[in-house]
Amino acid sequence: MNCESKQQSVHPLLLCPYANFKNKEDEFRWIHFRESPTLPNADKSTLSSLSHICSLDLCNSKDGTYDEVSCQICEKPLVGTLFYSCKECLGEFPIALTYYHKECMELIQNHPHHPKHSLRLQANYSTHKTCAYLPSIIRISRHEHRLSFTSSLTPEKWLCGVCRGKIDTNYGRYYCVKGCSYGVHSKCATRKDVWDGKELDGQQEDPYEEDITKSFDEISDGIIQHFSHQNHHMRLDDETNRKFDENKRCQACTLAICDEIIYSCMQCDFTLHQECAHLSRKKQHATHPHPSP
């Protein structure tokens, strides 16, 4: 393994996750001024176990020595990639606890959910490491618009659109990008039965998301071209006092035509209820994370 110490040039927040400060003031002074905390009357072993304050070294495993070792953030093998490691940890912790992919560390350091400030990985991160990879923009089965992740504090009282429980606005959650008063817990929004697993940040919206995939084109006033009957035009028939014919049925719902407003083909017997003709071509159902064709 080839490691190059970056003690002077590394970003000051790329500390070992096991760095242990006594208080916030010590941490602040080290990060901004590189001043190590003072531990009076402490021997060398005590200083090592309490302070353990050092930058990570940038390393590579091109020789394949560490291909079987996994990153402690994403849990994937190093396999010839650049990674960060801590020399202090090598003597105190199992080897499996000391390696972090370069990309994983820098993603946390420059996290998209908190762009104004850098973040620092700490040793108790494992309980919340999945939160670091929460998607920015998603679409769920319980709402017609896309949702965006936010960690901003707001004074409003929110109820989760999935579990209906109270949303604590001190923590991150998802909200509607169209301005609806709709919010969801991050855990609820990313459930497998609610979210299809797709990150939509940077992707254009599908036509059905914008409600512009209509079932028909309007040719003129009362005349349409329906997608299910593309060879002929259909005319709106608002006569509701027609004679009942049990053989005349809507070609969408198959129910008999009675006193409803309908669309009738101008060249054949094809008929649709007006409500059936207006049904969208795709439907997002609350119990299924994918839109039905």
C-alpha cells in the first residue's frame, strides 16, 4: 500500500472518524487553527487514547493488497481505488475499521443536503450512514408531484403524507417541489413499497408527471381523436334522454350506455362515456411505487 501523508495540505475536516475532542472549543480550534488540545498531566498512552487527533492519509491499493478490505461507509471493497486511512487507528483498531473510499469521504464532507458547510464523519456514523445517501429528488406513490429533501427548519406543523405521524422539523424530511403543503418523513418516503428507488435529481420530468399526457387530442369543439380509436374522430353527445340499448356499451368500462354524456365515433359504433374518455393513460396508485402504463 502506498500512502502519502497530507498532514499539511489535506482539507482540515478530513479527520480520522475516531478523533476524540473533549469539547466543541477544542474541535473548533483544531479545525480552524490546527491547535491541538492541551491535556495536562496526561501520559503518552492517555494522550493517544483521548486526543487521537490527526488527518487521514490518502492511499492507494494498486498492488491488490487491500482488495478484500471494505470501505466502512459504503461497505464495498477498495479494489484498486484511492482511499483514506488513519495510521493511529492501525495500532488500536482492527484493520477493517480504518479504511474509507476517497469518494465516500468527500461525499460526506461536501454533502448536497448541507451545501453551506462541510461535514465531518465521526466514529458513531454507522447508525446513520444510510442517511448520508438519501436521494435529493424522488417521486413516491402517495403524491402526484416530485419531492425534494430538505433539512431547513420551518415553523409549520407537518403531518407525514405516508404514516400520518407528526414530522419533527428539526430533522430532515421530504416536501413537495410544486409548493403543496405536503411533507414526508425521510424513512417513510424511501420505503420500498412507496418509492421506486430512483434518484431524479438532474432528470427531466416524465410527461405524465406534468399531467400533459392526455388520452385524446381535441380536433375542434366537441370533436376528439382518442388514443384507443385513432382511425376515426369522435363527437361529444350530450343527449341524456336516449333510448336504452343493452347492446350499446362503453368500450372502456364495458358498462351499458344509458343517460350519460358520451363520445360517439363519427364513422362506426365505437362509444365511450365522457368520464372514461377523460381517464389518464397512466395512473399512479397509492399502493404501488411504479406508475401503471
